[in-house]
Amino acid sequence: MKIRGIGRLRRAAARLKNRFAPGGLILLYHRVAEVPSDPFELCVKPRHFAEHLEVLKKHSYPVPLQQLVQAVQDRKSLNRSVAITFDDGYADNLYNAKPLLEQHNIPATVFVSTGYLEHERESWWDELERLLLQPGTLPKTLCLSINGNTYEWDLGEAAYYSEDAYQRHCTWTWCTPKEADPSPRQSLYRTLYQLLRPLVPNERQKLMDQIITWSGAESGSRSTHRFLSPEEVYALDQGSLIEVGAHTVSHPFLSTLSVAKQQYELQHSKTRLEEIIERPVNSFAYPHGDYTAETAALAREVGFVCACSTIPSKVRRNIDCFELPRLVVQDWDGEEFARQLSRWFYFQT
């Protein structure tokens, strides 16, 4: 029997619960930087990040990630607790984010992929953006063999990408509907990303090397897109505000790897970071938010205390500390960030 008004009562009860027990949040950032082309919207401008920190101080209780995890384990109240995290380990986390965090006395955890520490090369997704979405001239035809299949693309007139066209299209993002891609350059970027991302790291890197050779460009890293060096990871860890966490060696989709390779990615990233900062590394984040039950079990086995996903939800006292949810932050100004923060605290989960 359907009882009239029961839905409204449930929604009212949920709103009441969220009002008096809004739970906690873990925020996911990647970069604090301003770059003209940002296809995956990884960057938050420094001025906006400063505004975010002001909002957090006013409307929440910023805490270290490990303090939030301890509260979950102790089943204590998480009322408006917020932990800030960064993924990947871009150098701007040290030079742009840390000074602002110190200025506002707000802690954060930076998850570092250790494979990028040892060589001066951009991430493959940034490298693809540099090759395809920056102005210049490319060969008209690209041919690649991927997983036994041969692919061929013709850029046509888009082989030449003028500075004017670049300025018109540089705000393009991955979220743009495919049919609205402004040129074959963006369409090729989208297609190659989709084909390359499920590959194991070694296979993907071989194909990226082929694309670099095809483009005629040099490998290397733009100063605006480089990752932390080991010395910079050590500097990042200095003081009491920043926790360094692990983010695997090669930033793979862990679910595509064997258990042995997953264990290597987790254990070696932990060990390498502990060698650099000379203290235990307790926190882990799954690259791309991709993991399986075996991955979570491995994270426990190698000695992590917690692991962060990309599940968009609040942190409740009954949450599994190896499936911690996080909410992705975009390049909002302070006013919009405040609106998002309020919505996150009070939406039903």
C-alpha cells in the first residue's frame, strides 16, 4: 500500500539529519596553477584557491586527512570536518599551494606518483595536450597499431594550427560534447586519450614515443607542467601542515593489472616516498579512482592506514577507510565554492 506523503517525510528527515550531522568531506584538487589550456580542468587558479581556503575557515573545520580517518575509526563526530587532498604530485603543489596553505594554517595531503620523480617528462595526458593542442604544424596523417588494431587519422587542414585558432579553442575541455569539438585536433586528442588510457604503462609509453616522433617535437617537460623532484617532495613535507601520500609508481588503472603488479605499484611508491621524506607514508589514493576489492586489500597489506577513491560522497562514521569518498573541486571563485560546499554538506547520501 502506498502511503501518501511518505516521500516528503523521508526527504524532510534526510534534511534534518544533514542539518545536525552533516558529516565530513574530503576535497580533491590536482593543481594550483593558471595555464591557458587545461582539457581535464585540473587547475584551480591561485587566487581562487586562496578564496577557497577563506571559505573553509569560515564555514567548516579544516583537518588533516589522518585526523579525519582517526575520527572515523573512533566513530566520533565528523561535523563539518574537511580534509584537502591533491593528486599526482605537480610541482605547483609546492610553489603555489603550500604557501597559501601555510598562510591560512590549513593542512593538506599530497598524493605523489613516484615514477614521475625520476625523469623530466610530463604526464602522458599533458604530453598529448602539448603535442596536439598547442599551435604549430603536424604531419597530416597519423597511423598507430594499438592492441593489434591499426588506426589511421587524417588531420586535413588542421595539420596547421594557427595561434589565432589556438586562442579561440584553448578553453576546450573534455566535457565538451564530442559533436561540438571545434577542430580535428580536439577530436584526435579525445580519441587517443580513450585508446591509450586502458593500456599498461609500458605499452602506453611506447605509443607516446611514437606520437612524439611523428610530431617532430622533443620530449621534455614544460616548466608549467612538471612534476615534483625528490628534493621538492622533501621540501613539501617539511613543517607540520603537509602530509605526503602515495599515488602508485606509474599512475595506472589498477584494475587492469595483475595482483602482483598492483602490489608492486603500491609497495614501491610507499617505499620510495619513505626513503625521501624519512618517515612513514600512511595515506594512499587510487589513480583515476580505479580499484578493486583486491586493490583495497593490498593497500591494507602493504601498510597504508587509508586509501582515497573518487566516489563523490560525504564521509560518514561507518565508512570504509580504504574507500574514502572525495569531491572534485573545480576552478570556482569563492562565492561559487561556498555554494558548492553548502550543497555538499547538506545533500542526501
